[in-house]
Amino acid sequence: MDFQKFVDNYKAMTCIISVERKDDGSCGTIRIVAANAAYIASIEDLMHIASSQMLKNNFIPDSEYTDYIPKDLNFEDLCYRAAILGQPQYTYIHPERYPFWLKIIAMPLVSDNPNIGYCSYTQEINHTADTKELANHSAETLAAVVKTCIKLHGKGDIYSNFKDVVEEIREICDSNHCCVLLIDHKTKSCHVLAEAIREGSGLLPMDTYLDGAFYDIACSWKDTIAGSNCIIIKDANDMEVLKKRNPVWHDSLAGAGAKSIVLFPLKYSGTTLGYIWAINFDTANTVKIKETLGLSTFFMASEISNHLLVEQLKIMSSIDELTGIKNRNAMNSYIDNEVQDLWNKEAMGIVYIDINGLKYINDNEGHNAGDMLIKNAAVFLNKVCHECEFFRAGGDEFIIIARNMSEAKFDELIRRLKINCYENDGTDFAVGGCHSYQEADMREAMHIADEKMYFDKENYYVKFPERRR
């Protein structure tokens, strides 16, 4: 067959790929035998969007594909299935190495050499995800993905929902272990969102391995995927590739008893939120597993991103930005939801605190110095009131709620706040408190504590009139 004449009949980017079959039946060298003008332009044309991602920009017929892109086990598996096994292949992917989506069709071609197979390889570029192509899967795959999406919204709690999802995916993959691991680059840490382990597999929970060094292993997965959209390790040959590419992770997997693994990044809006993987899966169903996970992660990443955003908004609405302690919103919620009904049922006290002389500091030393005074106050309260809930109610005012605290211990807390604060960090407080055994109504007790605090503040300004507001 005249391969060049064959590909020249195509308008879309098309090439002919040859695949060597080794004596043991595994995949050998893969070459790009011939290519049409559109495909060659994707390599050579400097104005082409992919050109900067190519290892070489000079196409030579019958050269190994690794002359142009890094070794890609997913690409090799697709070509092997088409050229050697005679199975038509279709995929729609977003490789990490490119800023676009690829629609790929590989069709088997006749070969008179039993050790060399051929396939046509046609690709089309989409700069944004085509939802029709994303849904272009078998009814079985789509049914599995729909089932996954339903479970994502099953019980309302993301942890229980994802526990059901990973168990479902573990069963689809027929794997020993399935896990969703999230990565926090700010704290340089990882945590398990959900995992499922086959009973009797002997595999340990992922938390067993999450020491301080595992963050570095997780960060190495991006380079291990090497510009593809996932990594699939099916057998010992693939394990050897992994060993050369990422020896630390290889040793970790081998030590855990992993002989095969499929790993997908969970990406949303270009950000990698974490990864999902299945260990010791049914390699006979690799294509189905790849399709199911590839599409499922599209929805899982969106759900995780929404969860993280809501959690961040909760933090922003409940944590004081300057001091890092809980703010007035958190205080009101805590009082309404947790302590309102307990007032006068358990030993409890309210303390109002106001920083003395803040305006004097702001006027004479600047607002940065005033902010530092407020920060120091929060640090001191964290040391003295670690048994209590405390909040920045606003400005230079703090409120402490002391639960399960006897009146004698509460009085000692008040004394420490009045006497020791200045000695510790140079901050002086006006302090007022009311214990639950003194008043029956919580709101009235808060008012009493507030009045005592202002009385204490007046005494401070009598002593230091130059620091009056």
C-alpha cells in the first residue's frame, strides 16, 4: 500500500502508524510511517498551536513517535489495540501537554508482516471541550457515569457521597483499592476525600502512607503523566517504564503490593485539585475503565471545586482576617446554635474584653502598630483561654464564652486577663464578666459583662487620661 498516497486523501490531520509486536506479544517500537500536510504542519509549522510542545519540529517519515512527544503509554496502548489487535479506536481527550482537546480515531490496516501492524491515525483539535464528543461513549459507559453523578448528590454530605462513588468505581474497575486524594499546595499536604478497599485484599488505608513526604510524591505525578491525560500501568513492562520515570513512587506502589494502577488528575478550570486512582484493576477492561474514569472525573472535579469554594466562603465568613480567630458571625452562630439553650444548665461564663489605648496607639504610632496590638491580643487570648471559645466581636473588642467552668475558675480567668495581659505582650485590657449562676438570662448576662467591661475601661482612663479615646 502506498501510505503517503493514502493519507494525502484526508483533509484532517492524518498519519500512518506502525507498531512492532515483540516475541512475548507486548508492544515494541511505534513509528509514524507517513503523514499528510495537515499532520506535518502540526509538527513543523512554527505558527501552529502545538509546535512549541514538540520535541522536534522536523518531520522524518518512518521515525519513532518519541522523536516528537514524550513516551506516552496511553498513546501506545491505543496504537497497539488498533494496529496489532485490529480494534478500531476512538477517544476524546485533553492531554496535559496541549492547551486543547483532541478527537482521535485510529483504524486498523492490513499488514503482510505478522510482527508489524499498521493503523491510520486521524486527529481533530477543539480549543474548548465539545460536550457532544464527551458524551460519545457506549451506553454501558454512559450508564456507569450517570450512576456516578447520581451518587455525587446522594446524601448531601460530600464525604459520604464520594465514599459511595469510589466504591462504585472500585467495582467498575474490579480493583483492590480506589481512592480520591486532594492536594493542598498552601499547606503542602494531602488528605483522603474517600477510598474503598476490597475486603481481603491486604491493602492498607491510604492514611497509612500520608506522611510529610507524600506531598512531594503527589506533586511528582504531573511529570509522571508526562503531558498525557492520565497514566495507566497494566503490567510488568509498564511498571518498568514507571520505575525509570518515577522511582520513588514506583517503590511506594511496589511496597504496597500494587501490580497495576490507573491514575487520573482531578482538574477544574486548569487547576489540579487532586487525583483518583484504582490499584490492581481488571486490565482486560482497560479501555472501558479509561473511558469511565475520564468522563467521571469531569463531574467529580466540578463537585470538589464547588465544595472547596463553599468551605472557603465559610472560612471567610467566620474567621477574622486580621487575627485569624473566629469573628462576630461565628460568635452569633455559636451562641444561637450551641449555648443559648445550655445557659443556666451548666457552669458557664461570658467575658467582654476591650483593648485599652488603641486609639492612642493608632494616632501616635500608626494603624499598623494598632493592628499589631490587636494581633498580640488574639495571641495572648489563645494562650490564656485555650479551654474557651473566643471571638473578635469587632474593632478592639473580644468575647470569651467559657463552658463547663466553675464560678471560682471563671473568677481566676478574669483575674489573669486583668493582671497578666500587660506583662505578657504589652497589651492592656478592659475586662468584664458574668457567670451563668449569677444571672438566669443569657442576653442580660452579656449586657452585664459588657457594662462591667466599660466600667473597667473608665477606671483605666482615670489612671491614664492622656490615652482616652
